[in-house]
Amino acid sequence: MAAMTESSGMDEATAAAPAVKPQAPANGKAGDGQVGRGRDAARPDKDARHSALTGRTVGQVRCENPFIVAENIDVFYGDNHAIKDVTLEIGRNQVVALIGPSGCGKSTFLRCLNRMNDSIDIARVTGTITLDGQDIYSRDLDPVVLRARVGMVFQKPNPFPKSIYDNVAYGPRIHGLAADRAELDEIVHVSLERAGLLKEVKDRLDEPGTGLSGGQQQRLCIARTIAVNPEVILMDEPCSALDPIATARIEDLIDELSANYAIVIVTHSMQQAARVSQRVAYFHLGTLVEVDETDRIFTNPQHKLTEDYVTGRIG
Amino acid sequence: MQTTTLILLLGAMTFIAFYLGRSRSLATVGGAAKLAKLHSLPGYYGYYAAIWVLLPSLALVLLWTIVEPRVIVALIIKSLPQAEQDLSAGELNLLVNNIRNLATGDVVSGDISVLLREASVRFQELTATSRQLLVTLTLGFAVFGGAYAYRRIAPGFRARNRVEQVVSAFLIAASSIAILTTIGIVLSVLFEAIRFFREVPVTEFLFGLTWSPQTAIRADQVGSSGSFGAVPLFTGTLLITAIAMFVAVPVGLMTAIYLAEYSTPRIRAITKPILEILAGIPTVVYGFFAALTVAPFVRRAGEAIGFDVASESALAAGLVMGIMIIPLVSSLSDDAINAVPRAMRDGALALGSTRSETMLRVLLPAALPGIVGGVLLAVSRAIGETMIVVMAAGLAANLTINPLEAVTTVTVQIVTLLVGDQEFDSAKTLAAFALGLVLFVVTLGLNVIGLKVVRRYREAYD
């Protein structure tokens, strides 16, 4: 019952959000990152916590040693304001999970990080995103080069209709990463190995990648991504089309990969976010509501909306 | 009673049967309140009754119109004196025609004899009787059919299933019309072709190097014995088709790539309709464009660089035919490229592919079966194309692969063989059917392969 009234109240707040946005967070507490990078920004008491959708982010949007810094990102699809003033830092060797109900903008935000939104004509992105200090939306940065540095794994496994070998060799070939066949073989084998797929496919590298099972296809796509040697891997619900066993393998893989890459993963599974990530960002209706360390989000969320979502009351 | 009146009457009876059937069904369950007891909705009972009124009687009318004239003619002939019955088939036919014309008030050839007049009176009598019989029987069928259906209506009666059976029978009949027509065309071509092959051996037709279909009209004529080696026609067809594909495939494919991947929505919105207009231009218009504009241009251009170009060259016809086929190739290729799942494009782009790498290494290979299928369909279109080559390619059956010379194609020869007055017992005319058969077999083969390739490709992603 409480949740019901809360969510109806929330709708009103949403409607009014653009007007209220910049001023005065709900109760004067400065949970958003503008105030400081420290962890010590005062946490509100349980009874005085944030409950409305104000457009301000509570928790810690900053992190130590940031690798990707997104500042005040707004995304419009035509007239639709899909992402509203999102600021978020992602650290090196960190797994950040983006959670939230469907249509809340987490995939859109993810696609900003490698400029995949460029291919959508009506999409417009404002704000700045820097990768290792370099503005990725600046005019002199080629999205092609950016995407080689920021790999992406999609919701549905999408191997090319080529052989397993050619799938993995695709990226190294177009980027000229291998000088000769031996080197290419090496890259392909190492990538498949790191994606945990080599054992299963090493005798049939010539067979089409589309003939693998769903979980194997997804690992093939991960192998294909890491073959280009990226610095960041974006994953858009990588396990949503997979069974629990294949999911567990991918999650283990994410764990291993986080030693070398910054990983941003969109997921609908709270358990998955809890298992694989160090930090969690909760999106709601295009607004980044709360970002914090994973433990804190799941055990002691500061925002009422976050709590409702992670406890399963909305979303 | 006129046939139209009869049909109108039947229509009215059908309407009445519908309403009677519907109200009867409601009455059997005791009003609209207890509708749920009926197996089908009341309308279905109405349709059921209407079908029983209409279909049997219409079938009878149809049968009658087919059989009646034959029966009457047979009766008339039988009533003639033995001398007339012994006439040859042609003369007897003429006589019967005269009788019929006299009876219906048409112009009669020759004198009107007593015999003719008596026969025509008999003809009129027989026709009138037949007509009366038809009306009575038809209305009887309708009434009995309706009554039968009316009596069968009961709450448990599955009227909907019966009506749906009839509907599906109609749908099957409609779809088999195209198939039956195809079979009919094939058979008619086949039989005439067999007649041709009785006069000219198959081997000479398929492998002979000289095409000169003029045959002697009089026995004492010399020099026109006819020669039916179709190889020059086949090479001419292949030459023009090859030139056409040489134009259409690269241009069409590049158009498709541009439209599918590079163009802005605005350019696409302008370009696509224009391409469709190109596809909608009648081929005869392409034909005079080829003959009056392109052929002289090709000739002048060739002469300017020192080539001897025939005024009706294979090149001119092939070029224009290629332009005609561009929309076909481009729209089928565009469909094939667009049918590649967006996930492929995203996957390639996310790996840092440029647009051209995405297109060349991922989209085109994935779309290739569809594109090949489209090209095969385009080839069969080019082989069967007639008007352009009739107007622009000429009639000379030269055995050559030089595109600057005049050649002729299978379709052109079929046209020239069958235009004008024909005698259907000469090899010259029958040759057209043999050529048609070859054309049919080749294009059918290409279409089957093309569609198969396209379908296999579609299965890969759905």
C-alpha cells in the first residue's frame, strides 16, 4: 500500500521535475556529486531520506581514479528527453552495473559511451564524456577509433554469419592488429581462451559462429570484443537471452575480465548486479537516481525509489 | 425468360434464403436470448441456406450453357435427310451455321432452300424448349436446395463449418486458376513444339548454326528451304542479356548500398519513388528510347573512335535493357541488405568498423544470397524481354559475340514469326513455339533457382 501511494506521488513529481530540477534537493542534503568527491557527504537519516524524483543524484557519482567521466549528459530522441542531466564516473578495472526499470535510459546511457547513438539520426547528446581525459564527443575524435577502445556486447548474441575464427579475427583484421597469419591465430586463440570458449570450439574454428548455442555465441561475441584489445567493455543485458548455467559462465567471465578492463553492464537482474559489480547506478525515467557501492545500494539505499526497486516493490 | 432475368431471380431467391435460414435458426432455439444454444452464429445458417439455393442452380446453368448448343446441333443434324448427313465435316459445319444464322436472323450465305427453312424452324423450337427446361430446372434446383438446407437447420447443426468449407473451396479454386493457366500455356506450347520437332530434328534446332526460317510457299520456289539452327538466337540473347546485366548489376547494387546504408532519409524518400517510376515505364517506351536515342548515339560514339557499329547494335539494346532492370536489382538488393538484422550492423560498428567495412565485410556477405537471387530473377527478366530488342536489336541472326553488330534474340524471332498471317502447318510458324518452349524452360529454371536462393536466405534470420 505504501508503495502504491509512493509511486503515485512519484508520478506527480516526475511531471513537475523539469521545473524543480536545479534547485534545492528534497531536504537540503547534498547527496549529489556536485558537492564533493569524498565518501563523507552526509548521509540522510532513514526518516529524512530522499523520496521524490528530483533530477539530483544521491550517493557517490565520483570515484577514485576515474577512467570514464560523464558530465551532465542529456540525450534526446527527437522530442523525447531520454536521459536527463546524468553525471557518472567509472573507474579503471571497475565493474559498474546500471539497473532500473525498462525504458529508464540505462541502455541509452551505455550507448553514449561508445557513440553508438550516432547511428540513430534523431538522437542528440549534450554534455561531455571523457575517456581517460579525452573528450569522446569532440570533433576530432573518430567514433571508429573510439569504438575500438570501447567494446560492446549486446543483449542478443549477434555473431556474424562467418566462421568462428573469422568472427574473432574480424576486429583485428579491420584494425590491422596482426602482421601475419600466425599473429592473427595467436590473437584469436588468446581471445577465445579468455572468453572461456577455446576448449569447446578449438576443433571447429571453421564452422559458422551462428551454429553455436546461445551461451557460446555470447561468449564468442565477448571474444570478438576483446580481440580488438579494448580498454572498456560495455555490456547491454548480456545474459538476458541465456539460461542460468550460461549466465553463470558469463558472470565468472566478467569477474575475470574486470582485472584488465573497465566494465559497464546493464542488467535487469538484481542478483547479477550484486554478484558482478563493485558499484551500482540506479536509473529511473531518464534520471540517475542513486549511485553507490554495490553493497550499500542493496543493503542501505538512500533513495526511496532505489529501495523500492531493489526490494522488488516497483520495476 | 432471358438469362439475365433468371440470374436476377436466383439472386433474389438467395437473399430470401439467407434471411429465412437465419430466422429459422433463431426460431429453433426460441429467440435471440438463447443464442448460445446454436452451434454457429445465425448468419452462418443464413449463408448455408443461401449457398444451397445458389450453387446447385448456378452449376446447372453453367453446365446447360456448355452442353445445350452441342445437343441442339446434334439433333438438327440427325433430322436432316441422309444426303446432307453424308456431307464432309466442313460442308456440314457450313450448313449448320446457315441454319443457325437463319434461325437467329443473321445473314445467310447462298439461297434459302426449303430444307434450310424447315431446319431453322426446328432449331428455333428446340432452343425455346431448351430454354423453358432450363428455367424450370434451375428454379426447381434452387427451391429444392433451399428447402433441403432449411430442413437441416437445427441447434446442433454445424453451419459455420459447412460455410467455411465452401469458402475454402472457393479460395482453392481461385488460387488454382493461375496454376491451371500455366499448365495450359505449357501444354499448348509443348504440343506445337512437338509438331515442329517432327519436321525439324531437335539436334538441328538446338545445335544448328544457321537461322533462316523462310520456307518455300510454292513447291517450285527455290532458295528458301528454311534452316532452323537456333544457336545464333541463343548467343544473341545471351549477348544482350550479358550486356544488360553488366549495366544493371553494378549500378543496381551500388544504388542499393547507397540507399540502404549511406543516404539520408530525405534522399531515400526522393530516390526510391524515382526508381519505382523507372520500373513502371512500359518497355515499348524503353524500346524507342533505345532505337531512336541510344542506338544512334552508340553508333556515332563508335565511329568517332574508329569502330564500325551497326545501326541496330546489341550494345544499344543491352544498355537500355540494363537500365530497365536497374530498379529490379536495386530494390531486391536493398531488401536483402535491409533484411540483415540490425544486430549485425551494430555488432560490426561496435567493433570499430567504418561504414564501408561494415557494408563490405558483414552486410554484403550476409545479404549475398538474397542479392544473387535477385540477380537471377533479373536475368530471367532480361532473357524474356521483348519490346526493347524488337525495336533496337534488329532481325539479323548473326552468330557473333561482337556487341557492335546487330544480333537477334529468341523473343524477337518469336514475334517476327508470329506477326501477320500465318499458316499453322509450316515449320516456320511452329518454330516460334519451339523457341517459346526453350525460353520458358530457361526462365522457369532461373526463377526456380532464384526463388530458392532467396528463400533459403530468408530462413537464415527469421
